[in-house]
Amino acid sequence: MQTEPFISDTGSLRLRWETSNETRPGTGILRVTVHSDVSGRALVLAVDARGVGRDTAYVSEDPRPFFLAVESANLDWSIVAEEGVAATAPADHTPADHRVVAK
């Protein structure tokens, strides 16, 4: 199956995926390939997983429209593609103290 095309302004993608409900142990597969929507060419195999699990894959490509090709067997899956945004924290940034004190 193939997703609808989407545009990445940065070319940096974060793909969060999860698989569940493997019908027969050891037979579930999930493969997600990132394609250029301009040429249709496969750019990178971002996910190649077996069985039940979850993870995050990072892809760095030139900015362009993309689509994902998803191959799966013997399990349920979900995937979220998010745009990567470059950011930096100031050098003097100190995380806030979030301790809870019970009385």
C-alpha cells in the first residue's frame, strides 16, 4: 500500500511506527520505503521489522514531496511521519525543577 503524497520542507523525517496483533508468531513483517513523489524512485528503506514492536526511524533527504510504500504481512501496524525541525537550546538553559513534594 502507498500513502498519499506529502511535502517535506526540510527533508528530515521522523517515522514513528508500531506493530501489534501478529497472527502467527514469527511471521509478521513491516517494511516502509520512502519514495520521491517527483520521480517515484525508492530513496531509503526506513523500516524493516519482524514481529510485534515499535520504534522511530529518522530519514534525511533533500526537501521534496514524498510518499511511503508499506509492505506488511500477518500483523496490524500504524505509522506517523513527522517533519523534522532544527532547533538549539541556549547554552545556559537549565531544565526546570519538576519535583513533587508530598506533605
